[in-house]
Amino acid sequence: MTLISKLRVIIYICGVVILLACSLRLIGWYLGSKELEDIKPWVTYGRLMYIAPRCDLYKAQNGVWPDSLAQLLVAHPELKDWIEDGWGHDVVLVPYNQTLGYGLIISYGRDGKPGGTGADRDIEVRFPTEANAAWNKEQGLGLKGPHGRP
């Protein structure tokens, strides 16, 4: 085998290795981005469950429930990084309703519109959180976290 033939084989093998490495990288990127998309409802639920107790705290500190997310943010500015759902939409605070006995923190899902199914479904958490603990827990059932864990 001549030197040129050996170089061609080496170049060919290097090309195959580079192509294989790039392919594996693309497959990993695709699977990773799919997992990130799949866990957005779970991330959103976690954010809502972080915000709702701040409504309870607002009531304890001010004697009334917050009427809006803006009002809650004045009292709890640390929430500013938590008020977007997994799709980048601002969550909605529905004020406490005396007749119903609760208020809501809502994400309208992937499409950002009320209603829907799958990733477009609304995710709601009620406050006061202690009185609605069972209902809130039920909202998180079936949501896939990282690596498919609940």
C-alpha cells in the first residue's frame, strides 16, 4: 500500500469518525430538547406551587388577599423570576373569591389560551394552600419531571 493510499484511508476513517460524532451530538441535542419540552408542565406546576404560598403570606402580612400579580410582586419582589410558566407566558392571579373559598394562580399552557388538552391544558393552583392541599397535589399528578420521573 502506498503512502497516498494510507493517507486516503486515514482521511476516510477520520471523516467517518467526525460524521458519527456529529450525528450522535445531533441525536443527543434532539432528545434533550424533547425532554425539555416534555417537562415544561412539571416546571410550570412547580412555579405555581412556589407562588401560591406567597399569597397566603401576603394575607397574613396585610389582612387581605392580593388582587393581582402586580400587587403580590410589590410585597414579594423575589417572585419576579417565577411569574412565567415553562413556555414563557406570564401566569395569571385570579383574586380570592369568598363564595368559592379560594383564589387561583393559573398557567394557560403551551398555547397561552384558556382550556386545551395535553401541553395546552391549563394548570391551576389554589390558595389558601393549606385548605386546598389535596386539590393542588392532584394538579401535579401525572406530570413528567426530568428523566420521566414524577
